[in-house]
Amino acid sequence: MLAAAAALCGCGAGMRPMTSVEPPPPSNGRPAQPDGWDRAVTLQTPQDLDPTPNVVEFDLDAQVGAQTFLPGTTTPAWTYNGVVPGPLIRAHVGDKIIAHFTNHLPADSTVHWHGIRLPSNMDGVPGHTQPPVHPGGSFDYVFNVPDPGLFWYHPHVDSAAQVGDGLYGAILVEDPASPDASQAATFGDDLVLMLSDIDLRPDGSLLDPMSTSGGGFGTLFGREGNTLLVNGQVKPTIEARVGLRQRWRIVNTAKSRYYQLALDGNTFTLIGVDGGFIPAPIDKQMIVVVPGGRADVIVEPKGTPGTTVPVKWIPYDRGYGTAYMIPPEELFYVAFSSDAPYVEPNAVPAALRTIEPLDTSTSLSRSITLGGDTSTGDVVLTINGVPAAMAEAMPAKVGTTEVWTVKNTMQFDHPFHVHGFFFQPLDSVTGAALPAPQWLDTYNVPQMQTVQFAIKYDDRPGMWMFHCHILDHADAGMMGMLQLSE
Ligand code: C2O
Ligand code: CU
């Protein structure tokens, strides 16, 4: 299974599977990336316990494990299988995933599979789709992966602390029949980049988020870790050959931080988002990835052979002075080999995918208001006026299409996430389909603004959560439930 996955994606060179697999030769006629180009950010892959093709079975053990983030120090991070990020799961569309989760943390936990259209009882939401997994307990997650794309997994208990202290990992689902495979020659070699941050003292120990960063105001603001991480590394360097494309598959797993990225003298070509390819590529000076969200970008690096350039984190104004007096930071580096610049023979295809707009002519409408109450001194964040603990599930029916209108009454942005389904953003004023529809599961609702999206429920009844993916906001109450019935 791993061998097949590595061979099909042509990206074996950077993988370090625990089964012994020779990296396949580049099959698409492209020159190779510089030797060891992605070594600094390699993600572990788990051992596939089931040799059957189309079954990916692995152990996922949540445990406190020593990690080195700051040189010369160790951090007692919260990990899956002892590593931050947790292992990268590679699968193909339609594969069956079997994850044997065991909890060796000193707290309850669960695993939520962000963005995957799985059955409700595998969704990992404690108290709604399963009981929490107590310390020493276990739970088997078994589901199929119906869609190609980059997904991720994380706990859904005390999320700001558990995710913030290291519990997250990626699932890359590929579709051998999609342009992904047939157009590999134009997309370049791929690299999964998990962007996050963690709050550390200089000696490497974990800062307790609740005792620092301004109490209730910290909650309202959304706490950002003080140390930026790329695949668990601080300021790593990847290598590139000038002109030779790389495909960066980015997920923002930070508890609050937005990632706005810039690479001097370069543009990013956005080709996909949460739910796979967008209809046509879009060139951007900077890309923004909100907490929970994904971006699939092609970088055709420009620069001078032999030099190193930084990829910068650029402050993003997500409300109430969140970008005020905050300097940009160097997030990671691209070191150019001394090879002569490569000239790509083919343009990135102008059409990537056809996405039909959802038919909203007979849709139901649902209004969601995101708000907060700070009058008591405690920060309580709400959906439709009530915090999660007091909310009643909202009924909905399988097979129906709804238009959600999400109104943000606060001075802070909220990246709004719906579990288990993709949706299509609509024109926020007219509610009309956008000229280039896309599939998202996490959508930024800017401060004091209203957005709309269309969502169609396929036949997976059960409980489905929606919430702000600034995890401090979710923990402070900005979560709700949909009860989907036949
Ligand atoms: Cu990443 Cu409730 O989600
Ligand atoms: Cu929020």
C-alpha cells in the first residue's frame, strides 16, 4: 500500500516509510529536486498493518513525548506516536482507513478527521458522536475516504490545549484518475507542509496557555503560540532548483494563528483548497490559510542559484489590532541549488476541474449569528446567542440543500468550520453562486460581516458539529450541532 502510494504520487524521494521502499525514479520526465530537498521537513508515515491493497491500517497512540523544538532543549509535547506532527497517512480515494487509537495522555481525548466525509459515529466529537476516550482507553476509527485532498486529524477535547501542544497530523488522499496523476508533469513534486505554532518557555517547557497571554482577553483574541513550526521544525530549510516547480500542500493546524505567506520575488499559484482542486489556477502574491483550512499551491521558484530566501509569515488583520505592531517573521527558508535555472516546458493547465454550483432554487435557509458576551468578565462566545454547553441541536434532513447565512457580530474574524460536509461559498450580498465555485469546510467570516454558503447533506444521518476553528473561541462556547435525520 505504501509502496503503491509512493510510486503513484512520484514523491517517494522525500518519504521515510518504516517499511523498506525504494524511492521510485521520477516517472514524469522531470529533473529531480535537489538531493534531500525536503529532508528537513520529512513526516513519518506509519507502518501499514494490513497488506491488503485499499486498506490502510495503523496504530495511533496519543502520548506525551519529548521533542526538540528549541536547540538544546526538550519539550514534553503531546504527540501521536511520539512525533509532532503525528504520522502522515497516505491513501487513495476509496481506501478503507483503520486507525487503532489508544490514549496514553493524562486526559480524555478523541480523534476528529477534519474534512473527511465519514459516518457521524466516526467523527470524534465527545458526548455527541462517541464517549470521550479516557486515559488508558482505546477506540477504533474505521471509515472510507471518498474524496481526494489534504485532510488532517486532531483531538476534539480541550482543543486549544491539546492541538496547541502538538496533537495533529495529516491525511493525504490521492486520486489516481484525477489530473493529480495525469498532470503530475506540470504540478511539480509535492510536499505536505503543516503550519502551526506552540507556546514555549526558553527552556523548552510548555507555557500554560490559560495562565499567560492575558486571561479572558487572550481567549477573545485567540492565543498564538510564540514559536512557529513547519512540520514540527523551527525555521527549517528546504531546497529547490530555480525554476523547477514544487507543489506545496499546506494545512494550518495552529490553534488561532492565521498564516499569510509571502516569498520575495515570487507568486504562488493556488490550485486547490479544502475540498480539492478549484476550477482554474489563481496567481497570488500572498496566500492566506486560516486555522483548519488548506491551500494547494504551485511554486515555480525564482531567484539566484546558490542563494537562500525566506518564506515569511506576514501578520494578517483578523480583527481588533491583531496585526498592530506585529512584525513579519521568517517561517522557513528555500535554499537554491547551484544548478542552472530550469525552464518548465508546460504551463499549469488553465482548467483544473469542473465544479457545478449547488442548486439552491428550493433550498432552505439557516441563519447563524456568531457573538460574544464579556459583560460578566468571563468570555462566553455564542452561536445564535447561546454557548455550546447550552445549545440544542438544530434539525436538518438528509438529501436537502441549505443556504447558511453566517453573521459575525464581533470585532474578530472567525474561521467557521462544518464537520463532515463540504460547502460552496456564495456571493455574500446576493447569495448567488460564485463564478468559480469551490468546496470548503472552513470559511473565514470577517469581523462584523456576513457570509453565505450552500451545503447539501448526503445520506449520512447523525450528529454534526460546526464551530469557529480559532480553538480558544470554540472552547469558550462558539460551537453548535446539527442533527441530521432521514
Ligand atoms: Cu478541525 Cu471540529 O474541527
Ligand atoms: Cu472565532
